[in-house]
Amino acid sequence: MLSWRVALLPYLGEKALYAQFRLDEPWDSEHNKQLLKRMPQCYRAPDSHDWRAPWKTRDVVFTGKHTIFEGPQGIKGDDVNPRTILLALVPVESAVAWTKPDGDPLIEAGKPVPDLSGNDFVRTNYFVLLVDGTFKAIEPGMDDKKLRSMIFRKKVVEKPEPPPSYPEAAWRDFIFVDDRGSRRAFAGIRHLASQPEIALPFLRKHLAPAKGPDPARVQQLINDLDSSDFKERELATQTLARIGFLALPSLKKKLAEKSLPLEMHKRLRRLADQIQSQPVSSHELREVRAIRVLQLIGNQEAKTLLQQLARGADGALITEHARRALSFLDN
């Protein structure tokens, strides 16, 4: 959760500063953010006096597949070409917060190397330190192929990534929740919605009405919450929590009973709140996003599929979202 620059502090005469970081917190947590202003002198370029970025460093490394900094396991020395770029000293426009872990330029297949030579008005050389201890100047507009050959630790023949194949690619992307993945997921939603002749047969094949748990079993578990045996109550609580949203309708029905003992009411309310606060699983998220595709298509064939899904088990997210989509389309 912190940059490699923080990890190096004990080896740079900065053990006291290193000890002040909370390594189990992200770089921009309330505590760690206070240490940004303590950037060591060794991370300041001798000619850098830019007041706009006082806590940013111009020392960066290249990350990504085939680079020296490919992943958390590290790279063996004999796997590295001595003429590979180890470190880059970039212009102030490309400086990064010195404790930020993902601020270093990422090299991706099929995409040009990020331009680190400054802004459009003042584009200058930047300098790189090679593994063998020598340094080179990287000129603005250097041939991308040549630059990649210096960044990759060994000679690499990159295979271009195949173009996404819809609808399979969109279906895979529907599970992502991070910023980049969500953008891909919503792009997939729009793409599928624009091609109903492809999307509808695919979604009919991959979506099915939710099946609920045995009602008698759920009712027994709810009754066990009122047991005088602590272990029995705990087992019932854990089992109902695993059943999750599908148990909510029965829990709410029980909560509506007027003669419910106060202690039982507290247990039911606590369990219902716990279930409602559970994160959505990747499987459920995929189904919810697929429902969005059907809503955007909105034709009779999409409505028929939504009606089938809306007849699924009460409490299931796919059921609830299918019902909402139908309500929206009907209005």
C-alpha cells in the first residue's frame, strides 16, 4: 500500500522516518498522508525547485509485464539485461507523490510507452539510469520500439492482445468493481444493448430464475434463533447469513409479528442488517448488469426474459432487479 521508495528508507539512512509509517494503511490514509511533507533529500532532483509539487519526486521506475518491476515476487539478477533501464529522472510535469504505490509509469501491451518528456509546450530530455550504472538521455519522440527494448529486461516479442469478442468479453467484464474494470463493464453493457440480436440469445442461455432455499428449513433456522442453546442459536445465525438475501423475506415476515419477544426481535433485526450490508458477490453483480442490458434493449423479447427472471425466488438480487426493470419499462 506504499511505494518502493518507502521500502528503501531503512537503506538510505532514514530508519526513523520509515518507523513512522503505518505499513498496514494506504499511502493516503490520514496518518501516512502527514508524512508526505517529509520526503527525503535523496528523492529530490538537484535542479528541482518547483513549488507546485513540493512532495512529488521525479524518480520513477517502469512497471508492467517484462519490466524489472513486473510483480511482487521480484526478478533474479541473471534475468536482467545490464542495459535495461533501472530508474528514470523525469521532468517535473511527470513527477509523482513519493509515497504513492501506483504512480510509476505502467507499460502495457499494445499501447505506446507513456510520454514522460514534459508538457506540450516544453518537451525536454529525461535521463535514465541503466542496470550497469551508466545513464542515457531519452529524447522526446524517441521511437517506441527502441524505448521498449530498453525498458524490457530481456528481448521480448510482444503478441498484440486480441480484440474483445462480444458477448463473451462483456460477460467476463461484468464481474469487475474497480474503476478501470467498471468502465469496461459499462462499455460492455452499452455494446450489448446496441446489438439485441446477439445479446438476447446469449443472455437467455446464461440467466435463469433464482432458486430459493427450502422454506421449511429457513423457518426452522429462524425458530432456532430463539433457542436457549447458545450453540444452536449461533449455528442458525451463521447458516442464515450464508443463505443471505434469499433469507430476508422470511426474516422480515417474522419481524412483522407483533407478539415477537424483544430479544428475538433484536436478533432478527441484527441478522437482517448484517445480510443487507453484505457485499454483492461477483456472480450477483454480473446478473444485475445483465438485467441492465435487458432493460436498455426493452423490446418484447427482452421483457419476456425479464418476466421469467422476475418469477424467481423472493430476495434474490436478480429477481428484485428484474422486477424493477419491468416496472420501469411498463411505466
